[in-house]
Amino acid sequence: MSVQMDEVKRAQGLIEVRDLGVIFGEYESAVEAVANVSMAVQPGEFVSLIGPSGCGKSTLLNIAAGFVQPTSGNVLIDGKPVQGPSADRGVVFQQYSLFPWLTVRKNVEFGLRMQNMPAGPRESAARTLLGLAGLLAFENHYPDQLSGGMKQRVGIVRALATSPQVLLMDEPFGALDAQTCVVMQEILTNMWQQFRISVLFITHDIEEAIFLSDKVYVMTARPGRIKAEIPVPLARPRTADMTASAEFTGMVQQLKALIRAESLASMGAELKEGGLKGFGMSVGPKGLADVV
């Protein structure tokens, strides 16, 4: 029976983005942030979304979370359109969103308490998850007693506690130092191996995207569109020594070339909108690439 339940759980978590478009503002101030984006995260798949700054990555994730409504198209979770926030989606942001007045364990228990789980099972579930994240010894500490990496681990554990079908992560390690980021990436991939939950992960870090993901989508400069879908053939479990392999470094160079072209296009458009001619310069039809 438990095997059958595990198979049902693995079959859940399909994220479908269909012809998504987002326009902010009206009339002369209207900005098209995302245009005609279609993509998918299969059940149990870890997918990263990368692209130049301002391409609409976070906007797309906020729509999947139910925090923002699209102008056109939609996002579906297991065939059902997203119409607002829901417990079937766990969300982790770059900013630490822990309750400072609650202990680590009470933070993790919060969602379970909202689901009316009894105190005993609630505490047991929280302690089990904290043990997987290496945080059980800190269950009675408060957030301000933790390092940045530890706070983010608590945030991830709290998001997983309610057994969501998908996990949405918006640059969760962006505020951490480089060494802590590396450790957090290994912790996250190890936890994902245990839960096999569907993950949509937003990042600027190309190496991070490759190390964590089964597949990487690359977005264009604004308005954001899907430029490329790149499968990551690296074996699992992922280990730090993989980053030195020829396969890994080759993928890094491939994605850097794709992102660089879009970053130049984005910067060129911004300079043109900002009145570059006033400085005696011009941007050609290929964007900033014409002047650098």
C-alpha cells in the first residue's frame, strides 16, 4: 500500500506554463514583462530558469505561486489553473521569511498547525525534517541566533513540511556568500533526492542551475520568452567534483554564451530607452553588441 501511495505522490506535481504573457502598467507606461512563454516541469523534476536581469523570471514564479495574475495565458498544477496561493505549492524566497518570535521547530510546525495537525504528530514531523537538514540540534533556537545558511535551510524545511506537490524557489541562495552557497546546493540536492518533489528554481548562477537541475530553461531579454531548453545529463546523486568535469564546464560555456547575448541585448535596450544619444553614442540594430 505504501509503495502505491509513493507512486501516486510521484505522479503529482506537473507544472504547465501555457502561452503566458504579462504586461505591467497601462498606456504609455505599459511594460511587457513576459511574452508567449510555454514550458513544463514534469512530476518529480528539478528545473531551473535563468536569464538576464529583468527578463521576467521572478514574475513567472510569482504567477505559479498565485501571487500575480497573468495578462494572458495561464499556469496549471496537475491540470488545474492557478488562481491564488495554495498549500499545494511551497515557496522559498531569497529573503528569510521566518517568524522571529517562533523557535526553529515552531516555524517548521506553523503550516502543519494551520492544517490542524495534532501537536504530537506535528512535532514529530518537524523534528524528522530538521534532522534531514542537519538542524535538529537547533530546534529550540530563534531565527536571530542562526546564520544565513541555517535560516534558509529552515525556510526550505518549512516549505516542505506541508507536503506540497511543487516547490517554487526564487534565488534562495542569492544573499549567501560563495562557500555557503556551495554547501547549500549540496544540501538541497540531497534533500530533493529524498522527496523527489517537482521544483521550479530561479537563479542568476549558471553553475548552480546546472548542478541542481534535470533541465534548464533560458529566457530572453525583456519581454521574456523561452530561448532554449537545455537538458542536464549529469548522473545523480550530484557531487561537488562533478563541477570539474568536461561535461559540466562545457555546459557552463554553452549557457554563458546564451545569457551573454541576451544580457547585451537587454543592456542595449535600456541604454537606448535612457537616451544614449544625449551622450553622443548610439546603439545599433544588434543592441549593445554594436558598441562594445
